[in-house]
Amino acid sequence: MSCSTSELPPDLTVEILSRLSVKSLVRFKSVCKLWLSLIESSRFVSRHLNRSINNCGGDKDRYGGRYLLVKHRRRDSGARLISLLSTETLELIPPVDIPPHVDAREFNVIGSCNGILCCASDSGWPIFFWNPATRKSRVLPGCMFSRGGVELPESLCVFAHGFGYDCVVDDYKLVRIAFFHLLNKPCFRAEVFAVSEGSWREVPALACRVYSSGCTAVNGILYWVAYNCGSDDQELILSFNLRDEVFGRVYMPDSSFIGDGNCTKLSVYQESLCLIVYNFRGRSKCLDLWMMSDGARQHCWTKQLSIGPIIGVHKPLGYGINGEIFMEKNNGTLVIYDAENEAVQDLPVKGFPYSLDCHFYIESLVSVGR
């Protein structure tokens, strides 16, 4: 089948198609070879992605909008589920089907970037990239660290992961950090998988043990909460620059604020790294919010506000694009907190208590492999 382009100029055809949702574009690839080639071209994918990022509407027939992706567990079977909420209307979108080759009972989302999810099982393997909008997924090749030619079994290592986008070279990268003991001494190894290369390679690691499963990506840099393994064992933030592929240390705003029972949560607000400090004890929660600025090559922290006490909240999950805070209640219900009005609103997601995990997601045509 061929497409007639005599009625519409090619530029106008591209303009119209770039305004459609991913679901429609996937169907339209079957119309003719010309549209298939156009929709799968890197130039069109980038154009459609930029429109989606700049679009703030929740109209599911145009682009797909921005979503809050919530991973939670069913109360009856314990299986992991993925729910999507429109960040504009807070309405629940139809459930997302997890790829059939994945065990739903051991499913975790490492990160979300430009419509691509990086996921892994509880054991850390397999790891795969997944585009829920196009329903395409790709399992990554296995790689185990070795020392002197001897492979280190996965069971002997504790892994931390991070996923992000390097805009300078237009590449998606996954970082894998391993911590293990060898001859009673702590050891640290790290490796990077770049989509453009399709393989793993080792990079120098720092002596920092990541103890939080979550990773936050901001402007091409990945961040984890970690301990500096050395003389001080100080809590800090481990960073990784996706462009230079170099690890670094970012120190907390004030070590005295980490008191007994206090926890920290990294998030993003206004394209800056944000640190949320809260106490896990008690039925009510008070939160301090700090924002980091990178002035004169020094990481500077500014305390934005303190909120609370909020009754019945278990933990914060992250900042919204408009300054709202998403939290999990003690009963497993997702809520949103408006700091300006000091109001808590229940959202239509309820899972097994203490099982919620949130990421921001936007539909795209980005491929899971090259």
C-alpha cells in the first residue's frame, strides 16, 4: 500500500502526525511504508518527544501528557502492579500490562526517562528496558564482575542501580554498583551499560555503600543516598555524571539534622536536586525540604520549608511538577499534599501497605534499543 502526499505538503504531514498520541502513531505505522519510515525515524521521534515534554495537558488523544507512575502490590496475591495517574487531572489511567516475560511478584522500576522504564527483579537480575506506550521491551545481556578472571556470584553482591539520559551524546545509560566482601574487606565495583554500545564496561567506583534503593536523575547526573565507607562512615549523597562517567560525593546540608530515627529521600523540584528529611517513627510526620544549587562548583543547600505534622502518613514519595508532594499513608493509600493550602487529598491508588514507589513518566516513541 502506498501513501499519496499530493494533498498535503510533507512538512504539514509531519506536523499533524507529531501531535498525535503514541497509541495512534503505532497504528498508523501500518498505513504505508512511507509513514512507517517517517514515524520510526530518529528525527520524528525526537520531535514528538519534545512536544510531549512541553505539553502539560492530560488529553489522552494528544501526546499522552505527563503521568505519575505508581508501582504497588496487590493486597490479595502480592503481585506488583503499575498504575498511571494524570498529573493534571489526578485521574487513574487504565492499568499497564507488565511484559509477559517478567515475574510480577519480583518487579521493580529502577528509573523512568523519556518514556523508557528501566526495570529489574528483586534479585537484581534480569534487567530490562521497557516502553509501556509501544509495548516494546529488551532484556539486557548479563554481566558479572570478575577479579583475576574469577567471576563473583550475584548472591555475594549487593547491587544499586541508576538510569538516566546523556543529552550531549543522545544516549541512555544504566549504572550498576556492586558491594561485596572479599577476605573480610569491603569492595566496590561499578559498570555502565550504554544503549548506543549495547554492552557493559567497568568504570572506577568510590568506597560508598548505597543503602537506599531509589536513584534520582537531575540534568544528566544520578544521585543515591549512601554511606562514605572509611574513617567517618558519614551519610552523604553519591553522584555519577553520565557524560564524564565519574562518581563524586555530595555532602548533606548539615550533619546535625540527621537525628535518631530520621530518614532522607531524594527527589527533583524545578530541575534541582531536593532532599526530604522526615522521621519514620510515630503516626504523624514532619518534613523538612532542602534544595541544592551548584554555584561556583560548590554544592549549596537551601532549606525551602518545613511542613507537618501530618497524621497517618508513612513516608514521602517525591515532589510533583507544581510543588505538591506525593506520599504514602500507613494503609497503603497514595495521597497528595498541597503545602500552600496544607491539605491532604487521597488518590485512587491503594496497595499493600509500605509497597508504593513513584516515578514520573511521559509517553514516547523512543526505542528500547539501537
